[in-house]
Amino acid sequence: MHYKFAIITRAHISVAAQNALVGLAAYLAAFYFTALFHSKSSTIGGLWSVISAIVVLQATTREAWKSALLRVRGTLIGAIVGSVYLYFLAFSAIGMALSMGITVLLCDLLNVPDHGRLAAITVALIMVLSSLNPELSPFVNAALRFLESAIGAGIAVLAVMVWPQSEQAT
């Protein structure tokens, strides 16, 4: 097998630096925000924000805004489904799987299918974190995960507005 390597350009370095800085900013912002309310989940909160930021990060401001709005809507749907389930029932793997399926269907129904999978991951994250932290209210947990996602999405949009990339570099 013969591999051909790409030439790394300034544009590629710029995209890599943007991803790294956006990831750092999203992690720190959500980590410290979440620590104000539930320090046990602040590391996961920072990670969740990074995931949202990188998913939303696009070459153009218009694409980033579109991705951010879909991401936030999908996360909201997942947060609602996960918290409502946990309000009435205890965590179970089957309940989590059913909630994830319902979330994907709701995303399809509400026209955010591209982020249905990430919304389903939101459900899983909320449910698993609640099982690990039974003292954490399902609604506070869901609100934190939603806000962490919004923080990451917002940082990504801001980064693209301040530091746009060429479409060829992404």
C-alpha cells in the first residue's frame, strides 16, 4: 500500500489552530460555568461544550449559525426527553435506548434530523450522569447539558465571525 501525504498550507494550520482555540475556550467556559452549579459534572460539562463547538465550527458564518441553531434545537429536544424520562422513571439501559429512539423521531418530526444523533447522545449523557450522580436533579442536569452545548455552539459561531476560514481549508 502506498500513501500520499497532503501538503500542509497556512490555511490548514489556521483551521487547526482555530479548532484548538475554540476547543479550549469552550471547555474552560463550560467547565467554570457548570462548576458554579454542580462541580462533580463540570469536567463532563466542559467536554460536552467542546463537542458542540467542534460540531458547529464551519467555514462560513452562515453555515456556523445554521449548524449552531440545529445543534441547540437538537440538544434541547434531547434534554427534555432525558429529563422527563428521569423525572418519572429510574435509569435503565432499555429506558435510555427507548428515549434515544424517541428523541431521534422527535428531531425528524421537528425538522432537525441532522442533529438527531447528537440529540440522542444528549439523552444518553443526561441519563448516565444522573445515574452516577443521583443527588443531581434530572432537570438541573438537563439544563446544564443544554447550556454547555449552547456555550460551545456560541463560541464556535463567534470564532467564525472573528476568524473566518476559506472553504478549501476545511
